[in-house]
Amino acid sequence: MNLPTSVEERVKSREVLHELYYVSVQEGVPLESYISRMAALTSVSNLTYLDTNFETDLLAATLMKQFGLSSIFDAYYAATALSSVPDHTIISTDVVFDKVSGLVRVDPRNL
């Protein structure tokens, strides 16, 4: 099976680390445990984190407005896939990405 470019390259928006913080806080996870979670996630080999820039920030906000995205993190992931992933593929179980024109969502359960 040919995997989409985004899977082969394992590109991830650095915003995932921010989302992990907020999810951990909501779960009542102590800061030490959040740090452990972040260390584990960032130690995955062959995983490249893409920094955001003002263009990504602007595109994320625009996608929120245009497609009714309610999560800034979803908007950043979509903006990153559209601007930095050659085939505009995002690997996710979240159907919210199906609303974004030009984005190709691949459900990891189907890989």
C-alpha cells in the first residue's frame, strides 16, 4: 500500500504540543506528567514538527471563519496540511477535516 506523503514523512504541526497541554490540564494531569507526555511524543523517531508562522496563523483563522471550525488546533492542523504538506493529506479520525476544501483526510483505521 502506498502511504500518503504526510505519513511517510511523518510531519506534525508543533501545535499538537500546545493541544496536549490543554488536554492534560482538562484531565487534571500534573505538570510533571504533561512534561513526560511531551517528552515521549517528541522522542518519536522520524517525526518532524513544523513551526507555525504568521501565514499559518492567518490561514488557520481564515479556515475557522470559512469552514466553521471551532477548534483553533483543528484549524492549525488543517492550515499546516494545506500549506506545508505537498499532497494536503491529514491523517485523522476527526471528520471535521472533511469540511475543508482541498484537504484530504485519511482515517488511520483504514491504513
